[in-house]
Amino acid sequence: MQDFYLNEGMREEVRLYLLKFLTDKAVEKVFAQEDTKAIAEARDVIEEAFNNLEIIFQKKVEGKEMLNGAR
């Protein structure tokens, strides 16, 4: 997971792919006159998950930089 976090390009491409996929599904559901609330919730969860990656791994990366700087 840390490798994924550190690869900003890939991380952003995956995030954008997931959001585009959800948007496409939302459009299909709108035209089919189906409920789209779950898709909005899924979007929020995806954004939260990516934000959480930053919280988790940014601390680890900063910790490693501090350790290396002490040498």
C-alpha cells in the first residue's frame, strides 16, 4: 500500500478512474429512473479512503525522513 501511496501518478489515475466509473453508473441509473443515493455515498467513501491513505502514509514517510536525517 505504501508503494501505491508514494506513486502519486498511479494513485491519482486510480482515484479518477473510480470516480469516472461511478459517474457513468450514476448517469445510467438516472436515465433508468433508479435511485442514485448509493452512488453518491460510494463517491464520498472513495474520497475518504484516498484522504485516509494520505494520513496514514504521510506520517510513515515523514517518520522515515526524520530517521534518515538523524544519521
